[in-house]
Amino acid sequence: MQSHKRRRYVATRSIVILAAAGFLSVHPGNAQTLKPLRVEAAPAIDGVLNDPSWSNAPMVSDFLTYAPDFGKKQEQKTEVFMTYDSENLYFAFRCYDDPSLVKTTVAARDNIRPDDWICINLDTFGDQQGLTALYVNPAGIQMDSRFAAGQEDFNADFVWYSAGTMTADGYMVEVQLPLKSLRYSDDEIVTMTVFFERYISRRNEHGSFPPMDPKKGFAFLTQMAPMEYTGLQHYTLVEVLPAVVFSQQHAHENGRLGVVDTRREGSLTLKYGITSSLILDGTINPDFSQVESDAGQVDVNLRTNLFFDEKRPFFLEGREIFNIGAEGSGEALQSLFHTRTIVDPLLGLKLSGKIAANHTFSTLLANDELNGTVSSAHDAWFGFARYKLSLAEDSYAGAAYAGREFGSAYNRVAGADGQVRVGAGSQIEFHSFASLAKDSGSGPILKGHAVRLTLQSSDRDLQYALTATNLTRDFRADMGYLTRIGITRFSGSILPWIYPSSSFFNRIGVGIQSFQTRDHSSGLWETLNVLLGQVQFRGNLTFYTQAQYSTEIFLNERFKTSGLYTSIGGWLTSWLNVSVNSRFGAGIFYSATPFQGRTRRAQASVAFQPSEQVRIDYSLVYSDFHRASDDAQMYAYPINRLKAAYQFNKYLFFRVIGEYNGFRKRLLTDFLVSFTYIPGTVLHAGYGSFYYRQEWDPGSLSYRQSSDLLEMNRGLFFKASYLWRL
């Protein structure tokens, strides 16, 4: 008992010390405050900077690079103009360049990352806790994201307007950002911070204003320029989003393809702005159709379940507040609350935003109709609550609760997390959570905990990290994404960067990583030691390789997992991208009786863009496994995927996907016509089917294997929704 008390005391004392360090690590910015011009006549958003308001608007330029290196003056000049009125913020970019070298496409929303683009990174509260990023390519196509707690979420969608045009000396972009799309303070004088960015694709080059400090690395939130507005309108925001869907499913049964399910459904989502910084969302029968299908992944010989990202609109709103310190991709606890675990929701309620200047709160309640009924005995209920206290710079201290209730069974997780900046480019992240789980009314209550502490640093010349992690065998997070329990792990990495004076290389890094993990069940240690190298060539090509000596504990046995991984790829021309990656080495066959083997995995992809409106993507994934004792092949798993899209204009596109899974002998076809005026106002019509290599045998009244493909499943759907803002 004394040891448990001692651990709790040490954990509490550590959190207090870290929070105090956050208050003491104040580094006041010295950036000059930007004061956009207030205008009475709004500029027309047409991509042409000929409105009178732009001629008198304040302007910034002098962009300096931060990738592939810091502090270099961009050869192509960029000018940014800023105006506003009581209802909107306006920005305009004049980007000088040789128009024949500019890469742009007329693409679907959120599909412009390979292009040249500009970006407005806006911290609307100026508290260095998160930002909204608005990207626009030269054709005026949008992409947006939310960044918080070190994670950027490109699934976010906001209502804003943009236009772009090519010119004889480059391109121009105009942006209109309605205040109804933002969350900001209720003050008369509203101070936001901003970070303007320009990306030049052919050189894989990022430039910014204000310039980024090489000593602070990629700590964006601490390097933004203050921007001051007066007289902004403070709304009582009301949004109404009704949607309807029709879907029909066909299946091949007893030798015939027939209708097995027809659904006609409606949903209603409401949004109410209690203040301009605190929003209440409610929904009935939300997100009952997913427009974009998940890409196929190898789904055999897995230690953990595959991860699929959230794509449903209601759960994406304000999702960045759910981010927890020291979680993320590659960690044992990748997400404390992953809303994709809510499979078939009927009701949802969410409150999120600022409750005071330095205090952020979010809570979500949703049910899951697991068996398609409304009976409480068959529904699972999900709850999440999150609180963050903003400290100095981008530091914060937080607390979170996540729970899943299913009849007499439950899983509840609660604890604290935080992020503390301890140097210009260095920060400490941590989380400490305890869980309770019960699988039935008479079953035992399982208690567990998860703790992680990491120190990481990144500047121009060096990246390093030190981490300690502990998850007990009984820790549960059924409402999250958890890849491993019952481990104690210590890890470290260091990666120095070299910038050679060469016309061939931009940046070279050679580093090492080491992970030492104790498996609690067996008491055995496993190891992962990596020597890695990364080369960024002049232009858009990147090469990465890592050689690893490693072992892994599975079912109380130690197996070899050493191997070699390589990756190379980039845009070879403005219309052709090629990338290849592979891994060869020792592996484990995960089963009740595991055994040693060798595995190969490779992926090749090609993106072909013959015009601004057409894009064709092809990928091949291959994985196999051979048993070590006799070299017998246990499986070979190829997936061929072809995706082609034609964009008629910025609103309307047609897309077709064909995917053949060679392991399951299955062909997927997927067709979609989509019209998106703004996020929320959409029309989608889709058709999809599954073909299997089998046929119906009338003699045995059963299906048998065949060399031909038979359509076994077919589905079609239509979805329409319209966003009203009152």
C-alpha cells in the first residue's frame, strides 16, 4: 500500500512541477502587431486583386524558408494583403513565379497537397493552443485542417470562400473567411495570431511570414504574428443541417442476385453558439453513410486491429480538442477516444469551446445502436469530457474522461495530460490514465493504468527524444485505439541534420533509435535498435532507409524481427509521382501457436496527372510470409488498387475505384458522383459492388470456386444535405 501511495505522490508532484515550469518558461514574442484595414465595400472573391480595398490594405512580404532549410530568402516573391469588415476576414496573395512551372489542379476539396499552394494559419484566440489552417492552390481549390497538441487533422471542414487565377508573372489568390466559421473571443478588441505560408512544389520548399526561428524548429504556435481587429460582430450562431439518404443493398443468394435491404433515412444536426467561443452541437441519426471507402489493407497475420480514420462530419467538428498529450501514431496508446468505435450512432450531443480566457472544455455523449434497436439493454453509450488550462506559450495542463457503458458492462478511463515547453525547440509531454473495466454484471472489475512521459526537441540541426511508457496488463480503452498493453518501455532517438553545399542534396540525416520493452506477462525483454538515414534531394525526391536489429515477445516467447526498410519517392515531373517502399526481414506468425518466419512487404504507387482536371492513382501492395522451419509459404497477399477522378469544376467530380484483393479473390468496384458547394451542402450518388471468384452449382445448391468473377454484392445510395445558417 505504501508503494502505491508513493507512486501517486510522485506522479502528482511531477505534474505540479511540470505545470510550474510551464508558467516560468515565458518567452514573449517581439513580432509587430498586424492591423488589417477595415473596409465598407467587401472585395469580390474572384482571384483578381483589382478591388479598391486591396490598394490601401496593409501588406507583408519577405518570406523566408523553413524547409528544406531555415532562413533562406524565397526566390519567388510573395505579397499578402489583409482587410476585414464586421462579418468577414479577407486575405489576398500575389505569388510571383514562372507560370509554366507552377503546379496546380482543379481537384476535389482537400486534395491539393501535391500542388503549389498558400496557407493562412490562424490562431483565433491567440493563446498558442491550436490553429486553423486554410490552404488554397492557384486554381482556388481549398484544403483545411485543425492543429492542436502536436497533431494536424486534415479531416476538418470549414465554410469559407476562395478563388485563384494564373497571371503572366505567377498567380493570385483571394480568401473570404466568415466570422460564423470561427471561434474567437467576445472582446471588443480581438487579437488573433497568424502565420502565412507558401509552398513551391517543384522544390518541396516552404516559406513563411513571419520567418521561423531555426532554434525553435517547427514549434509553429510560438512563432506567429499578432493580428488585431476591432468592431467584429459577435454572433449567436445557429446552424441547421438536415440530410436524407436512400440506399439499397443486393446480395447473391441461392443462385440469384436480389434486394436484401432498402433504407430511407433522414438526419438532423443542429449547432448553437452559446457565445462566439462556446458551441453546442446536437444530432439525430447522424453520419449514416460514408461517402469515401476505406483503402484496402493487408488484414491477415495482425497483432492489432487495423486503424481507419474518422470521416463522419458530426464527429469531426472540434475533434482536435480530443487530442491527448504524448499519444499518437506509433504509440501503444494511439488515441484515448477514437470515435470510429461508435459504429451506428442514433443520438449525439456535444459542447465544446472556451469557457474562460485560458480554459477550454469539451464533452460528447453518443449512443451506438449495436443491434439496430433503441432498447437501452442493447445500446452502448459513449461519453467523453476534456478540460485544458492554457499555460505559457503552447504549454497546457489537461484532464480527460472517456467511457463506454453497455448494459451492466462498462469501460471508464480518466486521468491527466499536458505539454510543457522547456526550451525554444524542446518540450515535455505526458499522460497518466487509470481505467476500470467490467465485461458482465457478475464479472470481475479490472483496474489498470497507462503512463507516458516524453522529452522531445527539434531545431534546424538536431532532433532527439527520450520516452518512458508503462501500461499494465488490465488497462482498457475500448473507446480508443490501443495497440499494446502489459509493457514497460524506454526509448531514445537522435537525428542530426547536415546541409551540404551541393547542387544535388538539400538535407541529409543519419540517426539512431533504441526501444527496450519489458513484457509484463513473461518478464522477458524485447529490443528494437534502428540505424536510419534520410536524404532530401534537390527538387521533390526523398529517400529513407532503416536497418533494425530487433526481437518481439508474443505469447511469452521471444522471436526475431530484424529487417531492412527502404522508401523512395516524389514528383518526378509536375504530372508524375512515383513512390516505392519495402520491408524484408524476420517476422512472427501470430496465432495460438506462433512460429518464426520471414516476411516481405512492398508497396508501389504511381500518380498520373495528365491535365488539371484528371488524376489517376495506381497502387500495388504485396505481403507474404514463409515459415522458418521448412520455408513453406503461409500466405501471399497482393492488393491492386486503381482510382481515377475527373473534376468538372471546383464543385463537381466523378470518381471510380477498382480494387482486386488477390488473397481473398475479390474485386471491389466503386463509383461516385459528388457535388459539394460548401461543407454541409452536398449531393452524392454512388454505386459499389463486390465480385468473387466463384459460381453457383445448381446440382449441389451451393457456391463453388471458379476462375470467373461473380457479382455477389451490390449497393447504391443517394445522399443530399443542405446547410442553413441563421
